[in-house]
Amino acid sequence: MTKILLMGNPNVGKSAVFSRLTGVKAIVSNYAGTTVSYTRGQMKLGADTAEVIDVPGTYTLEPTSQAEEIALKMLAEGDIVVNVVNATNLERNLYLTLQLLEKDIPVVIALNIWDDTKHLGIDIDVEKLQQRLGVPVIPTVAVTGQGIKELVEAIPRAASPRLPHTSSDKRWAAVGSIVEEVQRIRHRHHTWRERLADASVRPITGGITALVVLAASFIVVRFISEGLINYVLDPLFNNLWAPVLLKLSPLMGGEGFLHNIVIGKLIGGEIDFVQSFGLLTSGLYVPLAMVLPYVISFYLVLGMMEDTGYLPRLAVLMDNVMHRLGLHGYAIIPTLLGLGCNVPAILGTRILESKRERFITATLISIAVPCAALQAMIIGLVGERGIQYVIMVFGTLFLVWIILGFILNHTVKGFSPELLIEIPPYRLPPWRTVLQKLWMRTYGFLVEAIPIILGAVVVINVLYYFGVFDAIANFTAPVVTGLLGLPKEAVTAIVIGFLRKDVALGMLAPLALTSGQLVVGSVVLAMFFPCIATFVVLLRELGVVRMLKAAGIMIVAALAVGGILNLIL
Amino acid sequence: MDKELTTLVQMERGQRGTVLQLKGGRGLVNRLNALGILPGKKITKVSAMLMRGPVTIEVDRAQIAIGFGMAKKIIVKAD
């Protein structure tokens, strides 16, 4: 099958071109042996089907980062390159183009973001550019789909001029002369969007912008997820699914080993979707009706923040603070991802350059950044006792993140490199790419989480049946009751936390804890061992030694913070 | 030092200038070049964060945020 590579600088709308070419069916894969991920899909090319690969964004083929190294390797495996070029910044984009034209591979150019050239006062002579480069150049607006048909028609005409290999100075000079010839710039006034953009990287206005954006995100996430829960999922489970289970229950004898695994315990003769703890009750309700809504709404908002171009601004704004934690501003991005799920967040630490930064970021995420699933459970369970307790839990975790980061920065050897990033202009997010990304992430959550949750429910019921938890509870009782002030049954929840934290928190529900105990329990659960999936990626990303270090820090920090909270509350 | 020669850090917000020299190792120079920052380029300083925070500049209509330490190494001839 013909392999078509989409290549270009970061922030040129490559993903939007990709989703226009391929439609919604796309797969995210990791490049063999690495965690650099890329997206691939298929498109019709004449009578044949071709594979389309969205190569990670690259500024140059002389690699300056791991993503660029991978891009170079992928280039060697492709058949045709669609070079996506930002029409509003030819000067920089054409450098990569000239490098591509030196290679022995046919190239066609999508001159994307074409619509913006007009109000930016940029005139580009496409015909002349085509002549100078010797390959087809098609103006496109991927967000609206303009020019995509012409681009597809031009793919068979892709050409390889095989320019002589040259030095970077000569290449920049060549770029200069081409731009000089094909581009005219008219003077014009700043638009409101640019003024807004500049304001968001200044200290005071930027800080205000960040607060507004983050507060708005929080409100939108809660609005969407609670809407889904209250008006769609709860009615479905309570009105349609519960009656089915109540019919099934007597058929299975109403109690006993099998009944407990499949349906769980009836609470007062009724199904309680949180406490019954069977496969068909809590096993389905927790992931689908308590957690999924938060996952969907969180990833929707995050996707919009990514595609409007806000995240890099947040990185610039946070750079100062993050440096105190031994990180640079960019580490805020995996950290925010961690609020969705710790697994992609820890994979996302790959964008950081040094091992030290990756270690600190990953450790902080797995200890102090609760995933959407856990947050949903905290809001659901602790929230019943009053909003102040929810604030206590999240406030403690935030403090732990800051203090632990500060400590790690002063104890982990090495230094952290500095920030150097491009800040794309604000754009209206293209709905297609936002929805495509939302779908891929949600699907990823479902296939990853549901089997583990169902497995966890079975394991817990079996172990419970054989009294294993009682044994562990008795053994660890001094620590749990003495230090943390929790009943010894809470041990079960902490052990289960290793499988799924959301499920584990649910297990605190039937223990009749005081509000203070519930806060301690939630914080300890959040900070203690991450769930098994996070554990696996931690191991893969950090290696055994660093992972054990991270785990040691976790245990000490969780017990210390839990103990202190117990004394205060 | 010539009065007009300055670094990105010392420039005023909104001031324009031309990049003269990148005083760094090969690695840093390569990374800056890849982002379109090279001698002879016209730049405008957009903003700087407080307390040795990153400096944001505009070059060829693209905005780049540069850490304080790196920004000190970029020598500019102010307009």
C-alpha cells in the first residue's frame, strides 16, 4: 500500500489536513521501541487505498529532539510526502521544505492556513512558488476543507527535484531569495485576536487570562459531566438496568458466592450501584456512569485548549513557577493531561528533554495529580459531606505537588534545560480534529479501564470471600488505625487502589467514616501507589531503579501527609 | 559595548531590532535556527515574564518564547 507522509512544522494544521484526508477512522500508534506517537489512517487515491501517516511536527531534518529523529526515520519508510506549510510563515516553513526536496522522495505542498494570508496582508504568488520549488503547491484551508480536493488530485503529480545537498546557511539564504521573489507584505493594523494573544503572555494580563480559562474549563467540565450523569446515565441505570438486575437476582438465589460476584450484595433489598459491588452493578456503573462522563468532558475541554493554541501560553506563564519545582513551563502540559488520566500524562513526559525533568514530572503526576476517574469519585463521595471537604482534598494534593516538587528539585541531581517553544496564534478550534481526538481518547479509556475494573471486582469479591482482606487488615492495622486514624477495613480499599483508584474510593463508602476520615482516606488513596496501568508505564518510562525510587517517595509521602492530616482533622 | 547592541533580555517591550549573534553552543544555535532565529532576522520583543521568566519575541509573524538564560545569549542591534 502506498504510504503518504504528512510532514511539516508544528502548529501548521497538519492534524486538520489529516482528518480531512482520512475521515474519522484513525489509529494512534507508537513508533516501534519508543513512546513517540503518531496517527495513521487511510484514504482513497484513485482506485487504490493509501495509508496516510501524520508524522510528528518537525522544524528540521537535522534532528534537535526525539520527535524529529523519529520523523526522519519515518521519512525513510514513506512513498510520498505531503508537506504542510504554514502560508503565514513561509520564511521558516520553507527551510524544512528545501530539506525535503533534497531527498529522493516525491513531494507535494499544501499551502495551509491560506485564508489567514489575506487579513494578515500577505500576498503569495503560488504559480511562481511552484516554479521555484519544482513541485505542485496547493493553497488549502484544512479547517474548512477548502483546497483538499485539489490537494488529493495533485498527489499523483508529486515530484522530487532532488536539489543538491547543501549547508544550513546556504539553505536559509535560498529560503530568503524564494520568499523575496514570491511574497509581498502589505502594512496593516493589529487585530483584536493578536492583541488578546499578546496579552496572554504578559505577566498580569496573562495571569488573569489563565485564571479565567481554568475556571471556565472547570465549570464546563462539571456542567457537561453532571448533565450527562443526571439526565442520561443515572436514569438509564436506575430506570432500565436496575429492574432487570432485580429480576435476575432471585434467579441466582439472591445471595451466595456467584451472586456476590455477578450482582453483589443487595442493600436493603435494592440495587445500590456504588455499594453492591458486583460485575453487573458497580462493575458497569462506576466506569460508565460515574467516570466516563468526566473523561469525556475533560478531554473535550483539553482538546479545545490544545487546538485554540492556549496551552503553550500557559507553559510560558507557568515557566517561572515550574522552574522552582525543577521543571520548565512545558511540564504543565503532561500535568494537565494527568487530570484526565495518568497513563497518557506519563507517556506525555516524553516531550521533556532531560531524564531529571521526566522523573520529577512523572513522580509528581503519579503522586499528586488525581485522574478524572478519581476526581469524579472524590466529588461524588466526599462532596456529599460538603464542598469544604472536597476543597480540603484537592488543596492538600496541590500543596503536596508544590512542596514535593520543591524538595525533588533540591535533591535530584542535574539541572533542567530552559524553555524554547513556538507560540501559535489563537485559532478557532477545528471541530473535526477536536472530535476526532475526543473519540480516540475516550475509546482508549474504555478499552483500557473496563477490563481492569471488571477484573478488579471479581478479584476483590473472591479475596473477600476467602478472608484475605481481613488478614491483611489485621496485619497492617497499627499503621492504618494508629497513624492514619482509619478503621482497619480501609486497608482493603488501599490495597484495591493498586488496581483502580476510583473503585477503591468507592469501597470507602460503606465504612461509615467521619468526614475527616474520609478526607484522610481520599488523600492517602490518591497519593499511594498509582493504579496498575500507571505503574506499568512508569516502569517503562523510568526504568526499574527510578520507578522504585518514585514508589518509595510515594509511600513515604502518602503516610506522612495522611498522618499530618489525621492530627489536624 | 556599543550603545545599540543589547540582548533580548535588556530590550524594552515592543522594541524592534535585528539579531546579530547567537552566543551559544552548536546545540543551542541549531535549535534557535530551526525556529527561524538567526543572524540578520528582524525581531520584535513582545513580552517578558517577571523574575527571570521567558522572553517572547516575534520573528516573521511567528511568536517564540525563549527561556531567560537563552535570551541573554541572543545579541541584538536595536532599531
